[in-house]
Amino acid sequence: MDADNKKLINILWADDEPVMGGLFPNEYKEYLNQIGINLLDEARNSSELETKLQQYENVVDAVITDANMPKSDQWDKSDETDFSGLVEILLHTIRSLEERGKAVRFYLYTGRKKDILINDKNISEELKKIFLDTGRWFEKGQQQLLFQKIRDDFDKLSPVQFQIRNKYREVFEAAEHLGTSVSSLIMEGFLIDYRNDKTVPFMKFNAARQVLEAINMGCKEKKITPGHMSLSCFLSFLKNKELNDARLLVDLMPFQLVKEMELFLAITNKASHDDKQVSTNLKQYIDELQKNNERTYLYPVIHYTLIDLILWYNRTVKKYENNPNIRIWEGTINKDIVAITQINGSKFFGKSCDSDKTYYGYINNDFPLVKDDIVGIIKCIENSRKHINAADYFVPDDGYSII
């Protein structure tokens, strides 16, 4: 079975011994992928499983657990019948997931006989309900039956998260390159839409904004765009195909997507010089709507725009990493972009839009400045494949650098 043609099931495996390279040879992971089951990670005890479930909250579909497993790593390894971890999973972990509406399915794969576990009065009813009544209890050596059961369960009736992640597989694969938290944010956006949720936490706009920051940073690190650009400069460069004396040599972003990003920034960060700051006007607008129980569809606009930008970033990185000889841009750019924080006579002070570095300089009569102006600091030659260090252009003085 080719995993590319099946909806991929992501599992966590909880066992006090290693699974890959222990219970199964390392090559077995490839077999799991072939049948459409992806081993996300392993946990050695129930406390570690809890942490892994939080880490993979919006991508995990199922958990395979051993019965003989401790609650934490502080345990007597000579005790071969430590079921404290299984008790914790049954009485705390699964209930906690259910309370948060997380549809994660659990399967038991154990060398312990059923009568031994069923006779444990602390967990007997939970064991029957979760594993025995559902046919999700397997003894060691029945791995083929276990994997087929997992496959059948998800093929017959799959949770909403599983359906979403597989319907938008390309989106989630692209998001993974920007971090697990990005995948979680994308999943939350789809679930808000699916559940027709009227309440949109304001901080989700902030989180979406930070993903766009990560895209900007990734483009700079991979030399797709010039370094030391704020988001507003990033947009300007893609929109106008030049920044100062730097010029794009390729059509890097389609016009329609540039307009999407322009709307994104207008909604989330109007007139802000801090990349992590979202307009207070937006917060007031959302608060007022929610107070009156009125609906806004602004966040779905941000959600689907962000998806377009994530896909663009992933495809662009692949395109130019596979074609390293293509010159993307050329020219001269600013070493840093600075927001003016203070004017003192003919002297001005500023702070980098990308870091904590501070600067001072003297106002040029031909170029008057006021507080909050954005200025470029020291031009140096760069291109898409070569960086020239401009550190020699900076003259340290009392913690500042002269412009």
C-alpha cells in the first residue's frame, strides 16, 4: 500500500522500551509508512506521553500504548508489572483529551494476559470500555492485526482533524518547514471555520503575523530576498520589485498574492514599526463585535491568506534551492532598517526594526527626519548568493553605532 495514496495516520507509541530499534527493527518504520501509518514519536512513560501529546496536539491521530509502563522516569526498573503509566493514561490523559474535544484513538499492544489486567480493579472498567469493547486490544506478536485495525478504523470513520489534515496535506507539509506551532495555528483556523465559531481570540491575529515574520526571515536567510528587511520593506520589495538600489531579476511573487499580503498587513499591523505588534484598532473592533455578539469574518481572511503565503514560501524555497545558479536579485541595500525614536537638536536616535541594536546620527538638512520615520542604515553591496560583511562601516561609541 502506497502512503501517498492513503490518508496518513500519525501515531505516538508509548512503551518503556524503544520501539524502533528495540521492539521492531529500524527498517520497520518504512513498512509503517508504506501502509499509511507514520510514527511521529515515542514516549517512555505516561508523563512523557502527555508532553508529546501537547507537542503534536493538532497532528496526532492515535496512540499505541504498552500495559507495562511507568508513570514517570522515577521508577523501579526491576518491577516488571508497573501499570502506573497505563492507569494515568486511562484515568487522566484520555479524559483530558476528551474534555478539550481532541479525537485521539488509543490502542493497547501488550505482552500481559487479559485476565491479569482485567482483574486490576483500579482500571478494569476503563480497560474494557477503551480497548476491549472497541477491539483495540492486541497481544505482542499481533502487530499486523493491530495496524490493520488502525487502518480500518480511520478508513471507516475518521475524526474531523484527520480529514482536514489529509484534505490539506500540502498545506500542513509546507507549514512543518516553519515549525510545529505553525501547523497547529493552521489546524485551529480550519477548526474555527468548521465549527462556525463566532469567537476569535485576538492573539490569533498576532500568531498569524508572526508566521509571516518567519516567512520574511526565511527568505532573508536563504538569500531569496535582501537581508535586514522589515515586513513593510519585504512587501515593498515584492510589490515594486526594488528597494533602494536593489532590484528583483525574477518575478518572485504573483501580483495577486502581493495584494493578499498587502491586505494581511493592513488588517494586522497598520502603521506599526514593531513586527510583533498588531494594531490596537483591530483589537478594539473585535472586542466591540464580541461584546455585542456580532460576527466578523476577518480571521478566515487572514487564515486563508496565510495558507497562500506559506505555500508560496515552500514552493519558492524548493525552486531556488534546486536552481542555485539563478540570480534572484542584485544591487545595493541597507545594512539595517531603523525607526527613529528620538530627535535631539541636530542629532537623532533610532532602533533597528529587526533587532535590539540602537543607532544615532545627525540630521541631513536635505533629508529632514521626525520621530517614527523609517530610515536605511549604511548601504553595502549584496546579492542573492553573496554577502559582504559591513561591520567595518560601524563605529562603536557608548553602545551606539554611528550612521
